[in-house]
Amino acid sequence: MAEPWRDRARRAVEWNWRLRSVGDPRPHYVVCGKDALAYYVARAMLESELPVGGARVTVVVPERYRSNGPDVAGLRGVRVIRSDRLDVATFEAAGLAGATGLALLHQDDVGNLHAALCAQAVDQQVRQVLRMFNGTLADGVRKLLKAPVEVLSDAEMAAPAFVAAALNEVDPSSFQHRDKTLRVARRADVRPQDVVCALANFSEAQGVKLLPAEQAGADLVLAEATGQPPGTEVAARRLVRARRRRRPVAVVMGAVRGFATRKIGIAVMVVLALIAVLGALISRAEDVSPLEALYLTLVTTLSGADPDTTKAPDAQIMQVVLNLAGLTLIPLITAVVVDGIVNARLALHTGRLQPARVGHVVVIGLGNVGTRVMAQLREYDVEVVAIDKAQEPRGAALARQLEVPLIVGDAALPETLVAASVADCQALVVASTDDVANLEAALAARDLRADLRVVLRLFDGDFAERVEETFALGVSRSVSYLAAPSFIGALTERAVISTIPVDRHALPVAEVPVAPGSELDGRPLHMVNRDGQVRLIARTPAGGAKTIWWKELDHREVIFAGDRLTVVARRRGLDWLTGQCAPPARPSPVSRPAGTVHDGLHTPAAASPSVPGQTGSGAGAAHPAPLSGEVPSTSNGGPVHDVELTRRQGRTGEVS
């Protein structure tokens, strides 16, 4: 039996939602995904400070799914559509026609492409943002789709942060904007005149302080690139040089130890020791040189000796023992060869036949992120060993191309980690898609070596922070959190130039245009800077004039409509700046009676919350309930045509 309208409305008010009509002027975004990236994008859309009071968000998730991180369907204020197929019917149910943007965020390149084509059949003008790993396919999608499209790879964005953490360096982020190339660096590694702005201060008491007011004492800065290699490249070169100075004897002995089983090795060593002792005794008894004694010993051991009854009894005894040792040594040599061949075949099949290594980097999980991390480390000529449970993971072909050994096995097992020489590696990057498996592998690696540097991938940002503080496992990173600003910028058509990872935070670099009549139109430049939120680094005057960079900026100058402001900001700061640069909101012409009563639901005029930037009874006004019938379903059974339940932006209403 369907839920009565009275109960549904009361529950909507209790959940801090409000009634919205189909004529809601707020931008509508459709997000298709089920993991942490979809969660961060949808949450950012809900919390965005747009001139019309936020955005409407519809989330399309599978009927049954399991989320390793935060659940996007659990966000308050989103409209949820459950469907296992992203086809035309699903997009029509989600109200895609007339929407502002569509985000296809599943980890399925072909599935996202098919969904983009279906979305194009519903609305050719909707802006699409696709998540793709395959670069070749991404280039083809940009040419194939007629709708405005942006194709991004979260793995490609996040991989540099993992590489830098593995090499114990700052992220080697660099980007080119206008006529400048900028990069992230430690303040001690760059000249003072090249510093653009301060990015972060690191202290044990306060943790990470982003975009601090004090520019001079910042630990991490954004600087102009002047030809000096970034710290990550320097650290990689240092690691390569150290690898070339490794002791070759230790490597050879490690390979010998792994060739045969322990028992056979002990037996061979005992027989060889016995032959050596008898050879020394022969040399002393027959008064010959060491070379002659070696010759007699080998001939007697391997081929036997003619009997000689005239020899002394002790010489005869040694001759017999040598013959017996020779008879024993030949089967042992055969056993060693056979055992070595069998072990080699089994090890090659499972990927466990690996020589001992020192100073390399072990990457666990060759999925999207692990494959990117492996490729970037090999670009720096850093030796890499990969581990994955699957026989043919996504990055297996690239690993063979780059000559990276792939060990097939469970990374939580000590024997798998020993085969990868984890105890002697430079760092361990755990980048699989399972948080529990990642944590198990990190703990098992720490059992082998307590001071091992571990870079851990976790989907839930809060869980990552608590694990890092409680277990002291090294560095934790969330791929979705690092990549989300770029996806949000592409979805909202913001010109996000780059994203700078700082610890577990992300700072987008964006260029924001100033609209006529906006809050910043006619204001001085110093109004843009907000400590901890926004830092202005360049201004491009209207009309395509030459960009004015940080060195020549006069913060007393006035901002004009058409100017483009290049900033480094936090996400909330960028939302604020976008709202300040946006054109003023127009009042809605829709009007309604002061109060109505339908089916016992009273909606008084006083209960109608107003949205900042609007007047009258537009998007901020409550609308009457339908005269009869139930509220249409918000599942994949069909779209909502009359009313929707969305997050309240103002005061709560009253239900009688």
C-alpha cells in the first residue's frame, strides 16, 4: 500500500526537506555512480553556494550495490533513482531533459560510453562529464559525442600524489597557464622571487594549515618553474643511483638460496665439506701441492680410482670414502637440478620466482590507480615489483611491456611479501580497491619491517584519517577526494586548470570570469583574497589583454566585468568566489496564494522559506500539494512530474 500524502509530507519536514515544484529555477545535475567519487561530487553540488540557492541533484545508483566508502544514496537532499541500466528510460526517469549537467562516474569505460550515447538521445545539449581510464577511448569519445563533453581520469590525477608519497617528496604537480609554468615545491627548494603564493604550513600542534595568511613562513609553496627538476625527480634519481651500488654478492647468494629446497641444500653442503676435508688430508699424506691434491680429489670423487694395495691403510680408507662421497654427490646434483627446474616452473606460473631486491618500490593492486603509479615510477627509472590477486589484472599487459615483475598472490600473506622483497624495499604502495585488503596488506608488511614507508589507499576519507593517526601506517590517500574538484569543475563549467594535492586535501586552481553586475564588479582586488580559502595569483583584464601575474598585481585596482581571476582555493572558497563573480539572480515571476489546504496539509505563507538572492514566490516559495492521488514514485518506475522532495535551504515549515 502506498504511503499516504500526509505522512509523506510530515516525514519530508522531519528530514529537513521542503516541497519544490517542477519550475524550480535551480540548476539540475544528474550523477551516475556508486563509489566515493560520486559521493563527493553529489555532496559538493548540494553544498554549492550558487546564486539561486544551491542545486538540485538526482543520483542514479544500481538496484543492489555495496559501497566501500561513503554512500551517495544516503545523502540528504538528493533524489535517488535505482536502476541497473543507464539507458534512455532511466535518464528520462531522472529528468535529464533540460538538466544542467550529467556525471557518469562508474568504473566502466564501455558502460560510461554507452550511457553517454543514451543521454545524448535524451538531450543533446546537456553537459556530460565522463570518468575513463583508457586514454585512447577518451580521445575517441570527445570526437564522437555531439553534446558538450569532458573526459577525465581520476587515476591519472591521483597517481602523482602516490608516487610523491612513496618517494617521501612533495607532490610533483605542475601546470601551464597562459605564459607561465607553475609547480608545487618546498620553500627551501625554490628562490624567493619565484614563489607565487603559500600553499600550506605543517605543524605537529595544528596539523596542516592551507592557504595561510603568513606567506613568508609557509612550508609548501606554489612557484614558477625555472628549469630546476622537481623534488620527486631528484629523489627518484637518488634512489636509482643507490640501486646501482648494491652488493652483487648478496644478490647472487639470494638467488642461489631460492633455487633449491632447504634439505637438499644442506645435504649438498655436507657432502662438499666432506670432500674438501678429505682432499686436504690427501694433500698432506702424499706430500703433493694443493693443485695436485685438488686434481686427485676430483678424479677420485667423480670417476673412482684404481685399487692400490701398496698404499698405506689410511690412504686406502680416504680413497674409499671419496668414492662413496662421489656416488652420493652425483644423485644430489641431479636432485638439485630437477628440484630447481620444478620450482622454477611453479614460481614462473605464480610469479613468485624473483631475485632478491633492495631499494625498489612494491605496488599492490594493478587496477586503475596502481597501474598509473607503476608507469610513473618506471618513467623515473625506479625499480618496481607488482602484486595482484588476479592472474591478469588491468595493468598486466603494461607491466610486461615495462618489464615489471608481477607476483600473483594475496598481499596479506607473508610469503607473497617475502617474494617481493618487501623487507628491503624503499616503499610499499597499497592501491587495490578493497579497503579491508589494503589494511591487511599494510599491517602484514609492517610485521616484516617496522619502519617501512607505507602509502595506503582508502576510499573513506574519515577512515583514512583515523587509520593514519591510530595505526601510524604512514601516508593515506583518497583517490576520489583528490580527483573530485576537477570533476566538479568540469560539471559546473568552471575553468579548473589543475588540482594540487596537499596531504589528504586538494586545492583546485581555477580561472573565474567576473560577470556584469556581480558582487565583485567594481570592487578592489584585495576583496578576492580570503585567508585559508582563496588566494589570487593572476588577473586577465577584459578584452583579452595580457595576463597580470602576482608580481605586478596591485590589490588596490578595481575589478571590471569581463576580467578573469586565476586563484588557488579550497572547494568552499571556490564556491564563494563563483557566487561573487556570478550575475545577480533575477526574481521569478511565478506567484501563488498566501496559503492553501489540500488533503489536510496546511502550507501557510509564513512557512515558505526564502532563498538568498531571490524575491517573490520563485524557487524559495513552497507550492501546494496535488489535489488528489499519491506522490509519484522517485524510483526507476518513473519521473516525478508534480513535486519533488529536496533539501531545505531556509526555515522548516509546519504540518497540521
